[in-house]
Amino acid sequence: MSTPSPTDRRYSETHEWHKQDGDIVTVGITRFAVDELTDVTYVDFPQKGKQITAGRSWGEIESVKATSELYAAVSGEVVETNDAVKNDPSLVNSDPYGQGWLIKIKAPGADLSKLATGEAYDAKHG
């Protein structure tokens, strides 16, 4: 089994993690998703200020193996995208829970309680 998923965030069925800090929710993809994709080559980011709708695709992630849609479990406004990943998509592979984060969404009142805990996610995908 791989390294356990961090317990300070919640996980969606589509393999994105969501970490809430007040009204801001940071979104990235899980180690499981990274391992499935293999080498990430490109991430299609939304514009800052774009409205994201929970459960709807907001971008794509491309690897040498596949292209996958990216989703968020919360609705809100994109307030930041990860420029480091734009310039070096391999950060998603090397540090998906840290430097490889993708977007930050301003989502007042976001409720992540319906998403899986790290333990539950790992039990299903570990």
C-alpha cells in the first residue's frame, strides 16, 4: 500500500482532494490519481474569477497516458491557480498534496462533510 492520504482534507469520488481553510478550498488530485495517470504533462486551468459549479468539470489534466476531466465538490469563485504547476506539471507527480495543488476556490459556507475522509478514501483506493 502507498503512503496514507493526508487526514486534513476530504476526497471526492473523482479523485480530487479538497482542503478547507475558512472560505477558501484548495483542490488537487490524489496520489491514486497521479499513479493512474503516470507522468503529468499539462493542466488546463480556469481563469481567475471564473465561477466553478460543484460536480461540473473545471479543467483537464493530461499525462503521457490519458487526459482526464477535473472536478470540484464545491461551488465558488476561482481565486488562485498554481503557477508553479503551469510551469512544471511534474510537481503534481512529485508532491500532489503539497506543491502540486491546482486551484483555490472562494466557497463561503462550503460543506465538505459528504466527501470521504483520508481513511475512507484509502480503504477504497489504497
